[in-house]
Amino acid sequence: MNIRLQKFPLILIIVFLCIATFAADKIEGAFGMKLGDTFDPSSAIRILEGKDGIPSYQFNTTNAFRSFKNYFVMVTPKTHQIYSIWAVGKIGDLQAGKEEQAKVMELLRKQFGNDEAPTDMEIHQGNRLVATKLVGNVDVTIAILYTDSDLKALADKERLTAK
């Protein structure tokens, strides 16, 4: 009887840790888009072609977030499945950019919980990633991106078979 009472607090701690672990959201998407959903490229408000020739499709969102003003998806070329969702915004100077990036990462860590391979500006959950980046020193741009690595691999495969 006494041994059972001694084990009870340990069991409560284990149950609490399990609940806390599963309470975090899964990385599924952002800004009204979900990774893996189909996106019709003709619905884009603008198409930007990267240096590698891969298009990004700009869309309007009703879920605007902080300093981010432009929203994009990248899709698999044949099946048009969303494999990456981006938001981009001008932030001013580098110091302001670093401060905004730290705030955004703090919010993301609260939303998605502990990650499997923590780095300063990335959160990983299995094949999914959410990350922030700063570009520039004077006119700094901040970006947040959600990516599914399995769908990105499918996009690369579809690109190769299309040629």
C-alpha cells in the first residue's frame, strides 16, 4: 500500500509530460494554406520565378501575420500539391530584423512545442519544417517558411520527369 502511494506522484509526472508533449500543434500550414493541399496556379495574384526557374505563386490571405505582407506557395509541377508556404515582409534595419525574428520564433516555439532537432531559427517535426530567415543588411527582409520535405522531393521528381 505504501509503495503504491510513493509511485503515484511519479505516474502523475509521466502523465503530465505526455499530455504536454502532445498538446503542441502539428506543422500543417499557415496563412490559410495547408501543406499537401492542391493549389490552382491560375488563382495566383502574381507568379515569381526564382533563379532556379521554380515558380512561387503569390496569394491573398485573410490570416495576415505580424510584419509579413506578401504570401506565396510553391507547388509540385504536375499534381500542384503545396510543398512550401512563405510569408515575406520588409522590416527596416538588421537590428529590427533580428528582434522581429526572435519574437516570431518565440511564438512559433510556443505553438509547435519542442522540436526534434532544435536550431536557432528552425523547428522540425518529422518531414515538416518551419523556419525564419533575414535577408539584407540595410533594407532587411524577413521571411517565414513552412516546408514538407517529402512533397518537395516529389516536386523535384516531377520536375525531372517533365523534362
